[in-house]
Amino acid sequence: MNPHTVLLFGPLRDKFDSSELTIEMPENSSIEDLLNHLGVDTDYVKTAMDGEIMPISTQLKVGSEIALLPPVSGG
């Protein structure tokens, strides 16, 4: 199991009552696996790994930082 830092924004921050989580995931896990583990709809968020927008199929790197970016709305 490898630890990953997950940064949460917008409604996800409220859902998890935190702006940052540390999640242990098995080796060879993808961002999609992480989203499924957290119960986050894969169609709902954009994801960034270590500051770069990445598709959810991207393999997690040991100790990576994953940002979950929900859609932004305004008026």
C-alpha cells in the first residue's frame, strides 16, 4: 500500500469535511481506482496529479499528490 495526498476543493471539501486526505492505495492503482475508493463520481471531477491535469486512467506514483477539481459554476 502506498500513501497519496488527496486535495479536495469546492463541494468535495464539504463532503469530506477536510481540504486534504491521506489515502493508502495498492501498488498499480489508477486515479480512477482512487476516485472509486472515495466514492467520487468519475464523470464529476477533473483530476490533477502533482500539479498537472491527468486522465483518470493514469497510474498513481508513489507519494503522489492528487487534486480533485469539481466543476465550477457562477453567475
